Amino acid sequence: MDQTVRQLGGLLLGAVPTVILLGTLYVLYTVLVHKPLMAVLAERRSRTQGAMEKARADIAAAEARTADYEQRLREARQKIFKNQEAHRREAMQSRAEAVAQARGRAQEQVKEARAGIEQDKQQALVNLQGEAGRLASEIVRTVLRPVAAPSQVGGR
């Protein structure tokens, strides 16, 4: 056991320079690499957070502009629809007036045509009465004409 303790003491004594070297390496790593690395990472994180906040602000501003644009677009569409509706109403009114005028002219023409037909009817009645009188006179003359002698009828 004595020998084991001595070997263990020798190992520990041989490990002291390694421990010192390892401690020195740790201190140098901390000072030269770890602290500057942590500083760079912290700065990067702060810049990233700032960029993200700026991006969020930009997105919010873009959404506000989009909403404003959409609102103006809706208003413009409503104005266009109102103008179209006004033009449509005007066209319908003009069309109704034109139809009413055409209907009035047609009714006037129908009245004139009826009057002409009535006049033609009266004229035809007068002509028919005159013709009827003439035909009646001719019939009476034919009926009242002396009957021709039988010798005249057969001698033809």
C-alpha cells in the first residue's frame, strides 16, 4: 500500500504542471476568446433585436398604409358606382322620355289613321249610296222596259 501511495504521490506531483498549464489555458481562453466572443454575441443579439423591432415597426406601418390604400380604393369604387348609377338613371330617364314621345307620336298617328279610315268609310258609304241609287234606277228601268215582242226576240 505504501508503494501505491508513493505512485499516487508521484502521479499527483507530475500532474501539477498539467493542472497549472490547464488553469493558465483556461484563463487565457476566458480573456482572449470567451469574453470577446460573448461581447460580440451580445452586440449581435442587440442588433438582431433592434432589427426585429424595426421590422415589426415597418410591418405595422406597411399594414397601416395598406389599410389606408384599401379605404381610399373602396371610396373610389363607391364614387364610380354612384356615378355609374347616376348615368344609368339619366339614361333610363332619357329612354323613358323617348319612349313616351314615340308613344305619343304613335297614338297621334293612330288617331290620324282612324280619322282617315273614318273619312274613307264615310266616302265609301256616300259612294255606295250613290251606286246603290244608280243600280236601283237601272234595275227599275230594266224591269219597267217594255218587253220586246216575241218576233223581235226570236228574230235575232
